[in-house]
Amino acid sequence: MYIKGADLRRMRLSAKRTTSDMARVAGVKTRKTYENWEHNVGLPSVNQFAALCDACGISPSDFMASAQRRGDNSNERLDIHSME
């Protein structure tokens, strides 16, 4: 299982954050790096992922549990609202 870009995007939009906000939280130099993650080009580190979740008000364990329930090969979207 891995973090899908669509899940990061959904989490960001749910929290009403911009890609620039998320890049700043993750400590990357440009928003392009974060945008790449949303397009499945690279992944945040564990620490960056935890910071992103925290900034969006979601625990990393809840995020991952929801992604695991969804399954790696599924086209289902991560249900961010079920974690609140």
C-alpha cells in the first residue's frame, strides 16, 4: 500500500488548503514538488506525510486505515470525512 496522489489532493481540498500551503508545511522549496506528489510523481517522506496530515486535521493512522480499507487496486476515493 502506498499514498496515492488523489488521496493527498482530496485531503488538501477538504482542508481548504492550497498547494503552496502544503508545500510550506512539508518543508519543500516549491509547490511543484507537492503538486508532483498529487500526480503520483514521488512521495512525501514519513515526516512530511505526518506534517501534511496534521495541517489538515487528520491523523496519519486514520488516513492510512481508510486507504487500506479502500485497497491498493481500487478506484474508490479516500473518505476523508469518515475520519473527522
